[in-house]
Amino acid sequence: MPLYPLFADLADRPVLVVGGGVVAERKAAALLDAGARVRVGAPALTATLAHWAAQGRIAHLPGRYRRTWQEGAWLVIAATGDSALNARVASEATARRRLVNVVDDPALSSFQVPAVIDRAPLQLAISTGGSAPALARRLRENLESLLDPALAPLLALAQRYRPRIRQRHADLAQRRRFYDWLHDGPVRRLLRAAQPALAEHVLQLSLDAPGLPAARSSVVLVGAGPGDPGLLTLRALRALNEADVILHDALVPPAVLDLARRDAERIAVGKRGGGAHVAQDTIHALLLQHARAGRRVVRLKGGDPFVFGRGGEELEFLHHHGIPFEVVPGITAAVACAAYAGVPLTHRAHAQSVRLVTAHCRDSLDTLDWPALARERQTLAFYMGVGSLDTVSRKLLAHGRAASTPFALVENGSLPQQRTLAGTLAELPGLARHHAIAAPALLIVGEVAALAEPLHWYGELLESCSRQPHVPSPSAAMADAA
Ligand code: SAH
């Protein structure tokens, strides 16, 4: 038989928990959250339960279980770890028609406690009817990551304004449209942006203004990370789930786009060295057009939108046109490639600073401060540099960086086809040519890059011909397999 789902109001109602261990403590905590008058019956209590009893937050019924403990209780929870005792508590509760839960024993229970996603006043409860609590917990984790934390304050606000909203929009259809706006528009966005006072102000204004508020329009600038979908943030995932339109760069792989809402329109505005090129003005115009049409626009960029991503220019443009926006940072290529190549960007023994440098074209290379870049004990991370490896290596050497300075060149970082080339600065251009390294690749120069050899763990490691090829020892591989 399927269970009958139920949310119980336990405020000020006596509830009995039998057992004084950690499980009983967890149950008591959840019941206290719901405002129940919790009685805990057990010969001994955990330190926390004892503390709560001393504070008067719970009532302690000492000694061995007695039937009289059940008097006046609306619900009973048996959490003793002694199955005979649990069974006795359950049968005596059932005889008195009290709902009883025996922890981890659906057969003895007349009610079960679901896995809960809490955005109070919103609560989502998941039950597998006791058949697979572990699955319920996993589902809970999945859903938890999809639900915006701003939902809780949004619902609390909506609850407080409900009478006013009802009065202002007496017509049901109109009220629905108002709620759509409330749940989706600027109020929610401001709550996400940690501006609750402003959010409430906007809600008030909308109730004072004539008619219904205008359709939502906003843009979320999202960093997609370096390519591995596992490196998206939860916020990025939520934005992708809510998007109507996604304007994405070429660097964003299909595996990331696959996570977006199915019916979101995807528009590639990629700019890849040499390939199809969409002018920045065209991107701006598309952003404006879709935002003004009231669509939820996600501008999805590889890595972090503010690191060599022209995200700043796009925000300035939106700001100029009065389009509200949010920004979701992403893991930038330098951070991701370093992690996936086993190169700690800073290391107490080798580097005290990191520089993110663009080696995009002649002009940008000429204006760099090479004497500063050539100094020791710092790590350099060059973006967009595959075409300029000769120049980068030559300039650093010319300004005094040692020929033996290690480098790690990471191609397709964090993707299954990642290759890491390791060697010394003097060999860099030749080795890169030999292995036909292509964009996207990130170059790390500095003492820390030598750690790629021992610490490398992802993808293929290519090393200079002068060294032995890197083959994991069979014993290490066996240890992995075990
Ligand atoms: N905003 C992006 C950088 C865009 S510039 C970020 O924060 O990562 C594009 C350059 O980033 C590429 O030329 C390359 O140098 C680097 N890059 C991006 N993704 C990469 C990846 N998966 N592996 C190696 N380099 C990458």
C-alpha cells in the first residue's frame, strides 16, 4: 500500500522519543525545530540531550521504559537500538492509536520520517515507503543542489504580503501572473544578491503601482569552468536550469550544455582562434534583444567570466542599457589546469605569487613587463599562448629567467583528452611543436611546474625526450585497482 503523505503541525504538542543515544538526539532535534514538546525517555542521555534537558528544552523521563511515558503523546518515536524494546514501544503505541516510528524498521512503524529539503516555509519530503532510504537521501542531495537558497526568504516574504497581494489583485488570473513575476523576477534576483531590504521595497512598489509589473528581464553571466561538467558551481547549474536562452562560447563543451534546461535555446557565439568569429557588438545586441523580450538569458563563458573573458565589457553594456544582471564565477583555466596537472600554483618552497597573463597576440606580448615576469619565485600562467610559445620562452630567457626553469603546458585541461607537457623553458617551443600542442592550452612557468612530474594524476603526461617516459609503476596501478 502506498503511504499517505502528511505534514504534521506539532507546535506545542507532546511527542515521546524513547532512547537517549545519537539517533534519539537527531530525532529530538528535528522535533524541537518543529516546535514540539519533546520528552526523551531513557536511562542515560548523550551530552547534548542532557544539556537540552538541563536547559528545559526537552523533558527527561529517566530510567527504564514505562508504558505511562506514552500518556498524552501525539507521536511516539522508538530509537533505542534494542529491537525487543522498540517492538514493545511500537505495539503499546499502536494499541493506544498513537502514530509510531521505529527507526529503520518500516514494518513496525505506522509513520515514517521522509528525507527533507528544507527551504522553510517550503519543504520537500521524499519517501521510498521505507524500501530504499539511501536512495531517498541521494535524491534529496540532487534536489538540494537545484533549489535556490533564495526560495526560503522569497516564500517568507510572499507569506507576509499575501493579504496585500490578494487585496491588490483580486482577480485570480491577474494574481497568478503577479505571483509568476514575484517568483521569477527582480524580487527573487535581489534576494539572491543578498539585498533583502531592496527586494521588499521592489515588492511594495509593485503593489502600489498601477497594473501588473513588467515582464522580468535579466542576464546571468555564468562561468562554465574549464570543461569538466563536475567543475560547474551549484549556482551555475541552477542558472542553466532556469534559462530560456543560453549564449555560449565555443570553449563550453557539449557535456556542460547538456545540463541546461532541455527547451532552452542555445546560441553559439564562440570566438575561437581562427574559427568562426562573432563580433562583440553582435553578442551585445543578442543579449539586449533576448533580455528585452523578457527571457531569462544566461551568458555562458569558459572558465571564469572575468578572467580574460570580456565579461566586464558585457556587464558595462548591460548596465548602460538598464538590464539587471547577476554574475556566477567559474573555475578559471589556470586554477583548473594546475589542479588537474598536479601543479600547486603557489607552494611555500617555490612561489609566493601567481600571475595570470595573456599572451594573445604580438601587441599584448610587447606591452608586458618582461623584466618583472622573468623574476624568480613566482608562477606565471599564460592564457591564449599556444601561438606565442616561441616569443614567451625567448623573452623570459632574454630577461634573465633560467633556461632550466620548469614549465607545464596543459592542453584541454580537465577534459578526458587532457595532455600535460612538462619540460624546461629552453625546450618549450620545440617540445610543443613536436607534440603538436593545440589550443586550448595553458602554460604554467615557474619552479612549481616541476611538480607536474611526481604529482600528475589526470590524463597523459608528455615529457622531454631527455627524461624517461612516465609510466606508473605496476605496483601503484595494482594498489589503485585493489
Ligand atoms: N575566461 C576563461 C579564459 C578565456 S581565454 C577562463 O577563465 O579560463 C581562453 C584561454 O583560456 C585559452 O586560450 C586557454 O589558454 C585557456 N583555457 C581555457 N580553457 C582551457 C582548458 N580546458 N585547458 C587549457 N586551457 C584552457
